Amino acid sequence: MAGMHLLSDQGLRLDGRRANELRQIRCKLGVFSQPDGSAYLEQGNTKVLAAVYGPHEIRGSRTKSLHDKALVNCQYSMATFSTGERKRRPRGDRKSQEMSMHLRQALQAAIRVEVYPRSQIDIFVEVLQADGGNYCACVNAATLAIMDAGIPMKEYMVACTASLGNGDVPLVDISHLEENSGGPNLTVAALPLSGQVALMEMSQRFHLDHLPKVVECALQGCRDIHQILDQAVRRHIEVSGAVGWGIRPQVKL
Amino acid sequence: MLTTKTFLRKTKKGNILKIVREHYLRDDIWCGSSICRKCAHQDNELILEKIPLSKNKIFPFPHYILLDTCVVLNQITVLEEDALCNVIILQTVLEEVKHRSSSVYKRLKDIIGNPNRKFYVFVNEHHKDTYVEREPGEKVNDRNDRAIRVSVAWYESHLMPNKGDRKKKDYVRVILLTDDAENKQKAENDGLLVATVGDYVRHVDNCPGLEDRLSQHNTTYELQAGGREPLFPSHLTPSQIHEGIKSGKLLQGSFLASRENFLEGQVSVEGQDKMVLVQGCVGLNRAVDGDIVAVKLLPKEEWSVPSHMVLQDEDDDSGDVLEEEDTLIKSRETQVEKLPTGHIVGIIRRKWRQYCGILQQNPIKGSVRHIFVPAEKKIPKVRIETRQADTLSNQRIVVTIDSWPRNSRYPLGHFVRALGKIGDKDTENEVLLLEHDVPHSKFSETVLSCLPKLPWIISEKDVQSRVDLRHVDICSVDPPGCTDIDDALHCMELENGNYEVGVHIADVSHFIRSGTAIDKEAALRATTVYLVDKRIDMVPELLSSNLCSLLGNEERFAFSCIWELTQEAEVVNTRFCKSIIRSRQAMTYEEAQMKIDDLTLQDNLSKSLRGLNSLAKILKKRRIENGALVLASPEIRFQVDSETLDPVEVETKKLRETNSMVEEFMLLANISVANKILEDFPECAMLRRHPKPPLSNFEPLVKAGRNLGFEINIESGKALALSLDNAVRPDNAFFNTMLRILATRCMMQAVYFASGMVQRDEFFHYGLAVPIYTHFTSPIRRYADIIVHRLLAVSIGADVTYPELLDKRKSQTLSHNLNYRNRMAQYAGRASVALHTHLFFRGKVQDEQGYVLYVRKNALQILIPKYGLEGTLYLSPHKAEKLNVTFVYNEEEQTQKCGDVSFRPFDPVTVQLSLDQSNLQHEKIIMKLVNPQILGFSVPSVDSVKRKESDKDLEMEISDVSTSPVRKKSSKKQKTK
């Protein structure tokens, strides 16, 4: 049966992690010079690029502009080479559109949009390699990119997935293999310090009794990721100083 | 956090897909040894002993054993012995075993789970020092072997004490056991300690039987004569099979050996209506019953028909020659419809298990090679090696098959254990429980600790949460001697002229809570197994015969289903509740019948019984009008001597009106509950369905009917029921019953299922002719009922759910087990009846009335209703015997003629029954024809003349009931205890 043996008797998952261990996270801020902020993030084999433009004036029709806050515009796309079998359309399909909406929902909750009325913030994320937890990697990368762009946020917006192995053990940060084995798949995007949840999504079903521990597991994952991201941001500032922190080096004419 | 390294693994699959997976290597995997001071063990992880005592002569120093994959796969029976302890199982090995054989994997897990055996699983694949990457061009197997050697070397150096405190005695070595010569050689080159299992086991002290348990897998079987051609064609390689199946040249299916003819079998191919026939030793090509095989269909002109012959492998040890079989199987008449015929060309998966049977000693004294004869006739004889032949020759033993080389007539196997003396009733019971895979060990302490403490009292809280029905006149009706009473009834006339009828079922789910040890045990056992002299309970006796049993005048918890019925037995409304009841009286069917019949009795109980009875009649009539089948199966009961427990008298079960009264209301309750739980749980309701049999199943029935001038209409259940009712012959009163017995055998097995896994229109119960059905009424003896109780309790808000209950996949897995156990329990019950029939006929000779059931080419199959016995009567001469009468077989009319006497199906005959004890190991019941008389063939009846020697010509062997061709039996009986 699918979803049954995600955890061995020795307490190890298929890739050798324990139930409460995240995949290895590596990230870098300010990878591009063109956008206002950018970041690259690897969560295991899931690799994501994020770029942030703005805040700037509303482009296109003025009707979209909001008088009291900034418009957050997200675009999620997956490179054609990101999955095992080549993808046809990198963006614009139903799934990507849904992902874009979810990204916007989560990020809008973290960005202090009220600081920039009648303006627009564009966030582009591109999945270079998909190996499970794409949405989480995107949220985390976007958070870093927004930081890099110097846009004020209430808190880090961090996302993490969790599943249920062997029927009752919560597993954190599930990989593609685990996603596909048919178990439930819970995604949580939260503000880890205040513990507020911005987005929660679940596929498959399990008994209500399991829900609290799986949610707690995902939130713990968010807190762990937060630590890692925070370290990365601090290191980035130490190394590059003000450079890349909103102010671009001016090109001498 | 942790040191992790990311490694990439690339696999290709299908249209070349690159899969990249992470593989984390860890530094927190410990060695599991108590002697180790380097690892930061938790206490419960210290599995391997500090200084393991060596019992081995070639390795007289403390050591741990590390096993190769092939050793685990082939020598699992050796490992199951307690002799080998302190063993390291690598994850590489575990994964490979899991991949190759799920049964061995399960057994290995059981061993690992036993703390006394001290088996430690070392996750070498994720250890930073023992992970081995596959080199370019290296085969997976070679890579795994290398990984095993690397782990051995790691252990050796890990357990090596530091130079400073090196003391000889607390120095533990690691020995690799492998049967792979190449691996052994390489390990020796690496300077590791290595041995073959054979060498190791032969030098273990104080374990005499251990060597016998060595698998014969690797020892090549040499022919005594030598140099002869292999007997069987070789099997195709897996890749050839795969290709063949893909291209449609080969078919995949499970092989079902014939019980009657050892040279014949059928392959049931998935998605095909008709089975593929395989005949002859070469055609069968070493397939054993249950194996998943690949068959190649023969061209249409070579298709054949089942041989109608009853053949048994009678040879003592035929050496390695295949018998002249052409004469045996060539019965290729043109007029009959031929079946698709094929040859087995390869085995996809073996389904070998352990087999019970007896040892047939080698006539050469002192030889260690013997033949093992399995109890089940579908299984071929097995060659085994043992040095304990003398002690084992009169014992029942368990043997497992290891391999079947091309040049051996029989498969090779090895001895597993002895069960006890042949003929001993306990041994025989043990055999039939084992053969039918019935879990029958005593309940463990953990299970018993789940029982409520005595004295058990009903608390105030219980009363509040339940409906109090103690004032209602409830009674139970059951067979005599029944101690696990799980249902009780009541009936009251209401003011508006309607009746209130209640069915009260023991509330077992109150005592068996989900997830407890007792629940797990009950789920495993799935059903109570009734043998003639023994009952193997599903739940401990305290529950089954006391706290749950609705005894007379005791206050008990029940789950009640209460209807309001009109005079015409139409349901006005239904309600369910958990209740407390007090049964006024626990009656037998007979007592209840007497109360109904005696019109002078006007007490509440009698009145309510009469009400129930009249309503039941209406219900039954309506059900039969809807097309419910009334089937028959010969069922008997033994009167057992109270002291010796030997059977003294046999009687067929009688049916009274009250039986069907109880049955009707149980059916009604089951149907009501089924509707209720399906409404509330459309995905995970545990229901029971009885599929409509495919029309081809009815062929024997239609044929038999047509031969005697009755047209059996099989279009629908109703038509079938009707035509069965009409098929009555005034001259043969038993004829109709015989037809019904035949009809029973055409049926499919009814099965449990989770409602979310099956299409809605397949829920139908064919035998009962109801659209939806479940089991609710016997929770004491069936686990399915407990699940249904839990579901119903949730849907009326009396209980809470738990995750497994609502998981349809888990329910489906559970129902697979229930179906399997139920089937096995049924077979075990029948086998027990057969066993007691044998005991009953010890030292007896009797004439009995019987009926011809089938006419075969060389035999008649006869049913003796009095004993529910079915046997084969050989009409053609046995080997080396002369018969001075010849029978002419007419296949078209299904008759056997000799002179002016002819046998047709359903003809009455009289036969003489006795037990042949000449072969101690294989007692069988012999029958001789008494009537109709055929000169030189039949024998005089017992009464007229005492039996003489001379007529060995016509003998009839009673096949064990388990091996009689009863394949499909409807489980229509709702209420047979």
C-alpha cells in the first residue's frame, strides 16, 4: 500500500532523514543585478530563483491600483527542464496560475503593503528543478528576494510541508518521492515568530485526530527554516554590507 | 544539525528518465554492540551481546554473524532456530530480501522483532563510512556484495579495541556467512572471516536438528544413474517472460493444481473467463499449486479437455523417470468442447510455503534421502535429507520446498519441524490448523491484560449512556450447547396493531477497543474456527462465553436494532441504539419450537415467539419471491463421546422452523445496518457481497439437469431458484437436494469489501437476492461484525471514530484478511469433519446409501448424504490388478455401463464403508459396491454375509473433505454454529 512505508523501523526515511529533519537548505541573496531584489534557494534538490521588482507605479491599466496599499503581483513558473519529463508550458497553465495566487496570498500577508499605496510590487519565481515542496521553496525564496529588495515585511514568511508516514508519524519537508507515494500532503505558510498561518493547503485526507500533530510538525519546520533563512540574510549583509540592500552601486558616467 | 552529504543516484526507466534522488549519509547510526564505547547508543539500541559465547567449533572465539542476502533468502528456516544469535542484518540485505520475497521478509522481521534472538539491523546504506557508490559498469548485485564486505570490514575495525587496552578476551570478531563463492573469495582476499552456512551450521554444538533444516537450494541434485537428459524443459528467463507477456505470446496467471489428477492443472489468467488447461509433467513443468506462472497457449488443434480421470501419484519413488503419460491424458474426443490448453514455460513467482505431511522412508537403510508426502494432494512429493528418519517416520512433519531442478522428478526441500504422532487426534488437529493457516496459539499476556476485571458491574454511567431495555421480554434461540450467544430477539404488539421487533446483538465493540492488543489479535484471527471437537476463539473465553454472551437472566450490553413492522412485515421505521438487556431465557431451537407449537402457553415469551415466527414466514416468502436461492450442502454433526472425545454417532443437521425464524431476522438486521452505514460512510462501510457467478460456472449443473430431462434456467437468480424448485423426481427423493448441492458448488464465494473500493452496482448479494448486505449479528465470532458495530456506533453518535476506521484502503486490506481467514476457517471445519469420519470408521464396516454425483472416465464420484462424505470410486483396474468386468464410458450421456447395469448421475447406490489401515501413514476409507449388483464386482452386504477377502477390485477412497473438489461454496449459511 502506498504511503505505508515512508519510515523504516530504524526511524529513517527513504532518503536517510529522520522524521523531523529538513532537507539541506542552501540559499543566496542578490544573485541578479537587474531586479531590485533576488534570491536563489535550494531545498534538497528543489531549486528556485526569485526576483522582485518594485515597488513602482502601476503598469498597465490604472484601474487595478489600490488607494490604500500596494498591489502584489506574483508569477510562478517552472522551467521546462525542471521535472523528470519535460514540461510543455513553463507558465500560464492552471497549476501555475493556482500557485501564483497562493504565493500572492501568502506574501501579501507578510509584506507591509500599506506603506506603498497606489503602487505595485512584482515577484517572479522560477522553479529550476522540482523535487517536492515547490511551493515552499518558492515562498522562502521570494521572502529572501523581498528582503534583498529592501521592502519592509512584518516578519519572515516561511512555508513548509508535512505528511504522515506509516499512518501516524508526521514527516516534515517531504520530497517528491514521498509526495508521490500517496500519503497526505499538508502545506503551511506561516509567520514563524508570531505563529500566524497565512496559507494552509492539504491534498488527500486523514483522520482529524492526526491534524494537530501534522500542523505542529509543519510549523516546527517553518521555525527551523526561519532560523536558516535568518542566518543567510545576516551573513549576506555582513559580507556585502549595504551593497545589495536596496541601494544599487551607481554606475559612474 | 547533522552532517549530511548529498549523493546523486541516477536510474533510467521507460523512455529514459533521469531520476535524481538525495541520499543522506549520517554520523548517528550506531553499531548496536554492547562492547562498543565509541557510539552514543541509547540503551534500547544495545542489542548485540558484549561477549557472545561461541557455540561453534571452527570459530571458538566470541563473534557476531553477518549474513549475505542469499543466506537469508534460502536459509530462513535455519535462522528461525534459536541456535543462531547475535546476528547483524544489513539494510542492504533487508531491502534485497524485501524485494525478492515478501514472505521471507516477513519471517525475517519476526526474527528481528524477537529480543531474545539479538538480531541487529545496521543501516549501512546511510552510514557515512559504509555507504558504497556503484561504480560505472558494476552490477547491482556486485555492488551490494561489496557493500556487505565493506560493512564487515568496518565492523571489524570498529570493534577492534584501541592499542592501549587491548585484551584478548573482550575482543569480538565478525564473521560473514555467504553461500556465494565469488563473494566468499573476495572477502577472504580482503582478510575477512568468512564461511558458508553449511560449514558454519555443521559445527554448531548441541543443535542436532539444525543441519536437517539446511536448505537444499545450492546443492546440485545429482542423478543416481547420472548422465541422463533433464526431465523438464528449462524455464524461460524473466526478461523473456516479460517480453512474451508484453507481446501477448505468453499469458500470466496463477496455477491451480487439480486435486484429482496430479498431472493436470489449470491456470487462471487475469481478465479471462476460461481457465487455461495444462496437462502432463512437461506441460506443468515444475509448477506447484499457487505459483504465478507464464503459459504459452498451444495451437487450437492441440487443445484438449480435462481428462475425467482420477489419478494419484502412487509410486514409492519412481526415480527420475516420468511415467508413460500419453495413455493417461489422451482423451481427446472431438465432440466435447475443448478448453484452451497450454504449456507452462516459466515461473514468475513461487508461492511456496511450508507443508504438513509424512515421511516416506527410503527403503535403503541408513540413507539420508527420503521422500516427503504432503497431506494436500495438490502438492507434489518432496525430496528431503534427514538423519532422523527413524524417529520421524511415524510423525507428522513440516517441510518446505527449496528448489526444483530440471533433472529431478520431485522438488527438493528440507525438514522444518515435527508435529507429533500420526493418528493422534491432537497432532491431526494441529496439522489441519496449520494447513489452513489458522492462528491457534494461546492468547498472549498483553491480550489478556486488555480484558475487563472481574467482577464486572454495570456502572451508573453505562446506564445513562444506554437505552434501558431490561424490562422487555427478550430471549435468545441458538443451537444446543452454544455458549457464545451473540443475538437475542423480542417482539411486541403495539397499540396501532403493528409489531415492534428488536434484534439485540452482543456489544463486543464495547469491550474490544480499537488499537488495543486484543483488537489486533482479533483482527488477525478474523473469525472463530469451529472444529468438531474444538473451538478456536477469536476473542478470549471470558468475553466470548461470559461478558459478551447474552446469557439467560444476566444483564448484558447489547447493540439493538428495533423496527416497527406492520402485520404484513413491512418496515415502518428502524432505529438503532446501544442498550442494556436481560434475556429472559436462552433457548435451543427445539425449546423455542415447542413453545410456539404449544398453544396452551400464553405467556409473553411464547406470544412474542409466535409473532416473530409468523412475521419471519412472510419475510422468507418475500425473499424467495425476490429470487433468493435455497441451496443445500451436506452438513453433519458428530455425537462426541464426552470422555474420549471420539465420535460415536453421526447425524445430519436438522432444520426447524425456528432456525429460519432467527435467520430471517438476522438477515433483516444485517440489511438495515448495511443501509445505515452505507448512508453515513459511503467510502468506508464494511459490506458483504456475493457476485453473480459467470455462466460457465453452471455448466455441470445444466448438463446434469439436462441428462435427466430438466432444463435448469440460469439466467437470473430467480429463474434458477424456480427451476430448482421444479426439478423434482418422485422416484428419487434426494434428487432435488443433489441438484441443490451441485448448484451450491457453482456459486462464487461471498466476500467482505470496503464500499469505496467497489462500484455501487457490484454490491449485490446474489444468494440472498438483496442489493446490499453486511454482517452485523455475530460480533463474538466474526471480526467484520465488530467493524460494522463501530461504524454503526459512530453513525448513531454513540462512539467516536478513529483514523483506520475511515481509511478505505485500510478497510480493504482488512477485508482481504477477513475473507482469507473465513475461507480457511471453512476449509478447516470441513477437514475436521473428514478427520472425525475417519476416526468414526475405525474398526467398523457399514453399508450406506449413496448417490452418484459425477460420472468420470474411470471412476464414479459418490456422495453419502448421511456422512456428508464424497468419494471417488474407481471403475478401471488398478495397476497389477485384473478386473473381470469392464465398464463402458459414454461421455455424451455421462454414463458408465457394465452389462445391463448403468450408472448415471444422481443414481442411488449402496456402498460398503470401511477404513483401510494397511498403510499406517495414510489411512483411507474403502468402499465397495453393494447395490446394484454386478457379478464379480460388487460385494454382498454386511448383514447377509460376513465380508470375505478376494474383492479388492472395486474400492472407493474417501477423499479428505479438504481435498474433495468443493471449490466454491456459497456461504449462505447465516446461522450455523
